[in-house]
Amino acid sequence: MMDEKQAFRLLITLLKYELLHERLPEDLKASIDEEVVKLLYLLAKRFDYAHTVGDILAREGLLSDIGKSKFKPFQYLSFYRYERLEYEISELRRVLNAARIPFMPLKGTVLRHRYPDPVMRVSCDIDILVPYDQAEMARDVLVKELSYRDDGRGDHDYQLYTPSELTVELHFQLYKTVDRVVYALGDVWEHAERLSPDGFEYAMSGDYFYAYMMTHMAKHFHEGGCGLKPFADLYVMKTYMPYDRPKAQAMLKEAGLLTFANEMEALCDYWFAEGDMPVMYDVTEE
């Protein structure tokens, strides 16, 4: 009988085939019975991948009626979450462009559309960056034009809520404190490109985005764990997002995070790209 650790590795394998947009091999399909599906369901819920795993298993004809009844609500919910996110992001773009306030979407808002299917990368919030000296004005515009609820200013963002209670983190700086990471990555606006001459939306350069996502992963890792999603993000960035690797690594080295980044990349490759087992495998997988 498959134990939880084996089921976890199987979950990663299923995600790998979904990220590659490939069908499951027949021998792998033959190993997935009703008991394995139950284990996968519990793990997939924990890591917020029930919608993706349900989609894979249903497409491969591996779900009984009971299995379908467990996974189907998460598949419906993922489409709802995706549509709600995309609607709110479009409204943010409309209002901030009209107010002529520079803004930069962050994290999943950007990365979602690099996935083979953006619904795979749904989240519970929207992160967006505006210049420090225009943050208060941006907050006021969103409160007035979109009826956002302001839950107060933190040390690096405003916590806002849409009328449907979706969280919007309006960042006026990327990090909470001025530390080695801040100096290493420098001013984000210097590493950004304006997407159109008529609009005010900016995008990070690929190497900066990669380094920023890795520093964010390190923060979560330091605070107790980061789950599976950052590793899937890492694989997507390495596979589908062009970036200058030497530049990204130089920033991470200056930030004191190059060894961490290399280990996370090694584990990502081991899980998703048949790479060698990393040195920190036992620590990171736990």
C-alpha cells in the first residue's frame, strides 16, 4: 500500500506531466487505484492543487464517480477564482491607467500566464507595486473608484479588500526592511520596462523577476516552509520565461542567497526535470 511520502512524490510527478502538457505513461496510470486517489486527494487539497490533480485524473479516466464528486468542486472553484482574479486585475489596470499612476503586477499575477494553463496558478490575492511617493494616491483612487476597503498601512504595503473580499496588497516597496537583499536587487523601477507608451503598467526584467521570486521563496522557507507552488513557479520560470541567468545569479550572490537558490533549483530539477538528487534533499522535501 502506498504511504503518504510515496503519494507526495506521485503528486509531484502528476504536476510535472501537467506542466509539460503531456499525457501520463501507461505504467504510471496502472499504479493509480482508488486508494491512491484518496491519498492524492488529501495531499492535493493541502497544497492547493486539488483542481489540477482532479483535472489530470479525470482526463486520464482514473476517477470513479466518488472520486469525481470529491475533485469536481475544486475544479469549478478554480475557474471561479481565476475569473474573479482576472476581473479585478483588469479593473486595477483601468483605474490606475486612468489616474496616470505607474504600477507593476507582481508574483502570481505575472507568472500565471506563463503556465500551460493559467487556471493552474490561481491564488487568493493580488500583489501590485506602485512608486513609494504615489502609494497614498493609488490607495485613495482604488477606494474611491472601486470601493476597496482599506485595512491599514503596513511597513511595505497597504492591505486592501475588494467588495467581494479578495485581498489586494498594494506595495509601495518590495521588502519590509532595508537589508542586504534590498541593496543587492536595487531599485526595482530601474529594472522595469513600460509596456506601452500610452499606459502606465510596467514589468520587471526577466532576471530581476527571477531573483525577486527566489528571495520571496527564501523568506517563506525561513519562516517555516513554502509548499509546492514556489517550486512549480520555479520550473515555469526556468522553462517558459526568458531571463538572463548570470545577471539573476549575480543579484542572488550579492544578496547572500546563491547557495539557497542553487539548492532550490536542484530540488526543482530533481522533481520536475529528472535532475540529480540535491545535497539538501532530505531537509527541503520534509
